[in-house]
Amino acid sequence: MERYLIAAIWLRDHLDVQAVTNDHIYTCYKYMAWTPFPRDFNTGFSNAKQKGWFQRAEERGAWTMTTVGEDYANNMGSPATQ
């Protein structure tokens, strides 16, 4: 789920993508050669939603990162998130 946050921030900051989809995350996983490769990208979004990191966007199948998710991503690696 942390990779979903990183991908969402990068897409937002570099490509002005505000709502990410399974296709966006798939492309990031392929490009970055991240493993293991998720069998179902929806599960990752659903789990991240339970943590308050993403919420459903108006566009069908799209998700937007919440401020909770952004705060978590910005603090990854700090002792408070470990």
C-alpha cells in the first residue's frame, strides 16, 4: 500500500494526475520493477482506504489520496512511522 502512495504522489507532482486508477499503479509497478506484483490492484486500494490513505474519486475506478495518506507518505522512513 505504501507503493500506491508513492506512485500517487509522483503522478500528482510530475504528471498532474489527481485521481489514480489500477492502470496507473500497474504502470508504476512495471516501470519500477517492483515485486511482488499484486494479483488484484483493487485490494491494495481497499486496504489503503481502510487506513484512510485513499478515497474513491468521482470517476469510476479512480482513487484520490487523502491528507492522511499524504502525511503518512511524507513521513515514511522517519522513526514515527517505523
